[in-house]
Amino acid sequence: MIDLHCHILPGIDDGPESLRESIAMCRMAVADGISKVVCSPHHMVGKYDNNREKIIRSVRELQISIDSEHIPLTVCPGCEIRLDLNLVEKITSGDLMTVNDSGRYIILELPGEALPQNIEEIIFSLIFAGFIPIIAHPERNEAIRRTPEILSGLIQMGSLAQLTTSSLTGRFGRSIERFSIFLLEHNLVHMLVTDAHSSRWRRPLLSRGLKRLKEIVGEQTAMMMVEATPEKVLKGEDIDTKFPIPLEEKSPSRITSFLKRAFN
């Protein structure tokens, strides 16, 4: 399996504080059946300044340590980037990290409580520039939980979305578990990730979530979400996705309104 979202680099954000803890997480991931991990530290203006150069250096150092411990795990560079008005410029300049440095996919964290009114324009600008946003943990985003039609619109524009395994297994509560199932049932998430931060509380484990995933979407789709789709993301390749199942709407969707403004 491939974990596309894991805070496993030591001393770089709110993940492990020490190399020892990072190594413990690596051992745990391998024991759970994970062969590749995307190291995705936060980048958040004013809080976490994790630029591309810093992440590449940290990933290289961790891989050397893993190899010296004979742990059969490959770590790849990535970043969980907080929504920013200047993202296109920062990614194009090479300041911010795309997944596996492929120049194609980015892991995008949206503000939790309220989204900017021009969220569609920001996402459109990224896609128009050739970058595919992968929305991180939408099931835990309060704004999306209140208005899932927003996520559906972003997916229809060309974005992808990740689901955190702990959300699906109930660690974040029954409400988030139910919403996770709702997103799966409407084709609004495309990969299962750990979003791990520690070997003790938010751990790098996929297998329990995968078991639950198989019960909901079936064996073939579930395995695609932890193997084939993540592999294509690492390689920067196109991904075929199922069109979102329509949500009940009482008014024209935001994406429809945006496209009318953009192209009329």
C-alpha cells in the first residue's frame, strides 16, 4: 500500500519531534503493509515554513536513516499546503512542494470553519496552471460538512480528495464517520491515507481503514484507493475517476454559477 499523506519527518511540524519517533512510525507503517509514504509536513504562512528545498533535504536524511535500519520503506517528498491566494506563483517558482516533486499534484488543506467566497476561482487558477489539488481530510472540514455541495463542485472542476482512515474507523467520532461514508457513497473521495502524526496516537496505519473501505465500496475500488491511484499520483499521471453522484440541491450549484461567470 501507499500512504499519500503522513507527517513523519522529525522536528518539522506537529508530527514527530525526534528521528527516533520517525523511525518508530516507519517500522509501524511497514508492519501494516505500507511500502511507500509521502512525507507531507504542513506549510502554513506564519506558522510552518516548509519549502521545497527544506522538505527534499529532510526526506533524503530520513531515507538514509531508514536504509541504515534496514527498514523496507520508501519515503517521498510532499507537503500539506494551506490554501493561499499566491499558490500558483509559489508552486511555479519551485518554492512549494508538489507530491513527489512531480510538478502535478498538490495536497491542499482548506480552512476549517469558513471557505473564502472565491474558493472556486482559486481552485480554477491552480488547475488552469496545470496543478491538480488533492483536498486533504474534507470529512473533517466544518465548512464542507455543512455544505458538501462545495466539495462536489471542486471535484467536478478536476480536484481530487483524500479520506483519512481514522475518520472512517470512528476515531474522530460517529458524525465524521457517517460523513466519510456519505462522501464515499457519492464518489467524492479518491484515496485513503493515514494523515499520521505519531506512533502513539495518530498512527501510520491503513489496514483497519482499508477493511472498512472494502465493506463500503468493494474490494476492487478499495484497493485502487491505496495502490493504483496513489501510484499514479506519485508518477504525476492522469487519474480516471467516477463522476460525483449528484447531491440534493434546492438551488443552482456554486460550480454552475462559477462556470457561467467564468465563460460567459
